[in-house]
Amino acid sequence: MSIAKYMKVAMALEREISIILRADHGLGKSSVERQLHAMILERDGAALAEATPSGMEVFEFIDRRLSQMSEGDMIGLPSTDGETTRFNPPDWYKRACVRPCFLFLDELNRATPEVMQAAFQIVLDRELNGWKLHPLSRVSTAVNTGASYSVNEVDPALLDRFFAVDLVPTVADWLKWAGSNCIIKGHRKHGVENCHPVVTEFIRTNEKFLDTPRDADPQRVHPSRRSWERVSDNLVHAGVAETPDDELFYLISMGFVGVEAAIAFRDFAKNFDNKVSGEDILERYHTKKVKRKMKLQGQEHLNSAIDKVVDHVLKRVKVLNKRQGTNLRDFMEDLPGELRIACWGKLTRDGIDNLELAKSIHDYCAEGMLKVFGVPMGEAGIGCIPDIPGIF
């Protein structure tokens, strides 16, 4: 199941259903679950806040690596009143009992048998030693498959109590996530893109470097989806994401994705500053930097620039704002006449399927289109109807 399909299904499940997510290591299972948590919080925020005692975090994401836990870490420690004993739950589990939380139990199949049994009671009964989870709390687990280390098998009789997902994310899944703004509140990247554009565009044109090769030497460093996010985060942190000639750029990349991928990435990044994205054109065409890059493109690359801005507009914009409309108008007016017509045709190909967007494109760009044919706008153009696809 792709990530997009998994998100759609997971959002539709009853909250009492526990999920077991199965995938190769390095595919970002915990990131997927954090994104699911953020989506649930956004959708059900009012109800979750109402059920949370004052002063406590609303719908906390609790991440526990079961492979690192002992039995006592999982079930807590006993206390006695002199006549009877009872187990006091660990603090993280108690929080999920007294208020709504998203409980993520990672590496389930690497845990000890005792920890696994305690986890199964939480998953299947939503209870542990008499402590019941809050009705609005959610439980998700993850296991690694196809890894080189030893794991414990999950009993089929228990497995059928989960909603089981074999996650097979596509390259398009990752690219969509990498180019989207971070939705995880409290995360250092919240509100900005999950990965720097140079990383996203490198993978877009070099898909073979996204995942670890099947025949990879386990003793060597290889790229993975998780490691590319770390490359992005650390290049930005070091301030060298846009300076590939800096030695740090290559050294940081090499440590996360290995020598071969790091060399290819550095070589790509050296030319990336001269590339223009659809977002560059729509949001920043008025800047000197983008105009300089456009001049370096040459005629042979203008068709590619048109495709990029059209793809960005049609997929990410509902209606052009003033800055976007002005930038798009100026970009089109700088194109040769035949390419301006081609750009218009691609922008308006959806017609009335997206009427508001089509109207805003017309408002900003129709006059420039008519100039190609020497036809004025307004009353002066009455009676002059050029054969321009999609304009009327």
C-alpha cells in the first residue's frame, strides 16, 4: 500500500482499531505515523482539546522503541498497601490513560517476549494491568521487514487482530512529502518544506539513489528515505545547503548516504542554482536572482520551465493571488509568442473543472496573450476573436 492510500484508510478507521505498519528499515515509518497524528489532530482538534485536562498537551505523540525496553519499563513496578499489591504504570502509559494520546510502539518484533506480550495487551485490549487507555487514545505499532538483523515472529493469531499494512511507498509519495510544508507542530521544520529543494530535485532526477539497493553491503553506508531527510536537515543547519563547493556539503552528505550518492548529489547541486522551479517562477519571478537564472536557461530549456510552472499552478494553487498573478504574467510576456501560446494552452487545459483558477489566470494573463495576435483588450477588441485555444 502506498503512503497516500494508507493515510486515507487510517483516517477512516475507528479509533479503537490498532495498526501494525510493516516496511523495510529506513522508509520513515515513524515519520509516516507522526504525519498521521498531525492529520488526526487537525481534523479532531476540538474534541481532543475538550477531553484533555487543562494545562496538559492535547493529543501527545508518545513514541516508544520496544527493542530498548525491559519488562519493568513496559508494565511498571509494583506497590503495596500492606495487604495487596498492584502495578503502577509507567508515566508515558498513564498519560495515554488519563487523556487522549497517540501511542506509537515501534520495533515490536525486536522486543523481548515479555515486552511483546505487554504490548499485545495494550494493542488488543487497550488495557495493561487494569489501566485502560483513554477512549480517544490511538495505538499504532511498526515492525521492520527484510532487515539483516534478527527479529521475532508475530503470532498469526495475534496479527489478525490488527489492521495490517505492508507499506510500499512510491517515489512519488516521497517527492510529494519532501516538497510539502511540514505539518508536525513543534517540529523544527514546521511550516517549511520537509526537505530542501536541492534534495527533492536531485531525487526527482535520480530515483535510483532514494532507497538502499537490495544487494547492498550491510557494512557500508547507503542512502534511504530517512537518510535524505537527515542530509537536508544537516545541510540547512550547517548553512551549506546552497553552497555545494563547500567541503562540508560533501562530507555531511557522505556520512548519511555513502560515497557514490554523495558524489552524484554534489555534482547535481553545483548546477542546481541555475535551475528554475515552478515555485521560483510563480512566487519569485520578480526577483533579480530568478530573472538571472531564467536568462541562463536558453531557448532549449524554456519548455521545461513552462511545464514546471504549469504543474505547480495546477497542482498547488486554487486561485492566483496578486503576487502570483503578476509573476505569471511577467513570465509569460517574456516568452516568445509561440511559447506564450503553448503556456496558455497548458494552463487552461482543465477549463471549467477549475473555474476560479481559470478566471484568475485570465485576469492576469489574457491581455498578454492577445498581444501576440495584435488584439487589444476591452472595447477596442470587440469583434476581434482570435483562435486561441481555451481563451473564451
